[in-house]
Amino acid sequence: MHDYLIPMLECPACHGRLKWTIEKRNADQVEEAEARCMSCGALYSVNEVIGVFLTANLQRNDLWEERESGLRAYLHEHPEIEQRLLQAPLGEISPADQFIRAMILEERHDYQGARMAAGLAHTGFYTKEYRACFKSQIDYLTELVSYRSGPLIDLASGRCYLAEELAKRTNNSIIATDFSQRVLRRDQSLFAHLGMLEQLSFISLDARRMPFCDRSVHTMISNVGLANIENPQGLLQELRRVIDGEFISIMCFYPRDDNVNGREIEKLGLSDFVYQDSTLNLFSNAGFEIGLENIQTGIAKPTPKSELFEEASIDALPIVETELTWCTLIAH
């Protein structure tokens, strides 16, 4: 975590000031530190470059941890599956298994092999229209923020697809955030391999209770991240509190009349930010001025299931073919 972030950070639980004890640094990178709230006494840390600012009273389901630890345990119990997964010719296994192979190779720091497997998996997962819409939004957002000064805070970064493109194409400082420390450690290791750590900082946080001071963030971005935040009540008020500028997010909307996918969306509790009308209403009610740019549509199909892992699925949605609307949302 870069030390320029320290003045921007406060206690996410009570918004008190933090007293820092920096134990290890490398130039402007804080590698090991403790930060204690001077009001409520809560203790936060920087461990191996990643800042951890999670509060104890918000429930979270770390799907990255569940998926990867479960995969590791399964392969330990079934070595014959691991052998087939890693030794079969890449083109002879399903796209889902190609992606799982990429996850394992990443964990073993074989990034070249992981990239090859993941690239082939994405081609098998997603329609040509889907991939074109996604790339167009990445290109549009990257061009848009390349003229912004100051750091870019990437909310709900996940596997850091957007952060990586920004690091390649801009000179901006980028803060990757996610509540999953597992996925941030995976991202940090990848960026170290790519030689991009000078641009990147990593903070584990909950988007519903962020450690940023009031109006300390000029530009916050996200790549379809809002829809993945569980129980997002209060999220937009928190965005309104910390942002003194704009929130720019790639969005992917489902049609309201798609009843089959709609029932699954309802069951998963994702209704707030997967429909255009509800998203616009929520932002407007929170006091944002909003606009949608670079609007495109494309067909999406259910992603193929694994053939090696009891039909495990990579993406929960869609469950039937549908037409998605892609855009870049800009909220002031």
C-alpha cells in the first residue's frame, strides 16, 4: 500500500482518526503496519503490502475463498482429476475446466500457462457480441479516466481486469479494492510478475463501510462490481460520503421482461443493480446526477459447465439466453 493513501484513510467503523505504526516500508510502499482508531480503538493492519480495513459487524461471504479452498481440497482427494485437468491437451477440456486450470496455474505462479487457459476459456464462455461489448466498455472507461489526475479507486476489483488495463494504458495510480483478501493476494502476485506494482495499491475493504475520509476520493471506478455486492443497503450513501467528484462504472443490465433469468436474479438477491431502471432510481435518490454512455446490446448465453467437477458452473447468470445492455455509468 502506497503511503500517499494514509491521509485519505480513517476508521471504517466510527470514522475516527487513525494512529499509524509503520513497521516495514520499501521506498513509498508500506509493507507492514498497524493503524489503531483513536476514537473506538479498532485495529487495522497492512500485511504483505495489502491494507486490511474490514469491520467485524458486517456479514460477508467470501466466494473467492470458498471456491479456491474447496477446489484445492477436492483435487487433494481426487488426484486423478487433477492429473486429467492439468495434463490433458488444453483444447480437449471444456471452457469451465480451462478456467479452473487457469486458477490452479495462477496459484502455482505459472502465469503464462494461466493466461493461455483463461483466454481460451473466455472465448468458449461468452458470445462474440458479449466479448465485444465488454471490450468496448473497458476501452471507453480507460480513455475517459486517462485524463483524470489523482489516484483511481477501483471498487470491487475481483480479478482486476479493469485495474490491469488501466495500469497498461495510463499513468494513473490505481487502488484495487475487494473484501476478499485471497483474491487481492492473487492480484498482488500477478502484478508483481507483470512489473506493475509501482502503480498499484491493494486495500481489503467492505464497500458498504469504506475506510476513506469524507470527500477524499475524486474518481472511483468499477467493472460490473456493484451487482456483486451482497446486501447493498446504504452502499450509495457511502459512495456519496467519500466521493468528491465522480463514480464511473461499467454496467451490464438485464431486460425487465426476462422472467426466467429474473427469477434467478431475485433468488440470488441481485435485483438492485442488474436492472437499468432500479439502478438509475437508486443513484438519483441518493443525490447523484447520472448519465449512461457508450450504450450497446449483445446476446449472452449460459456458460458451459465443468465436465470434470460434477458440472460446476463458473457464472451463475444467465441461466437462459438473453440480450444484455452494456454501458458506462457516470455519476456526479
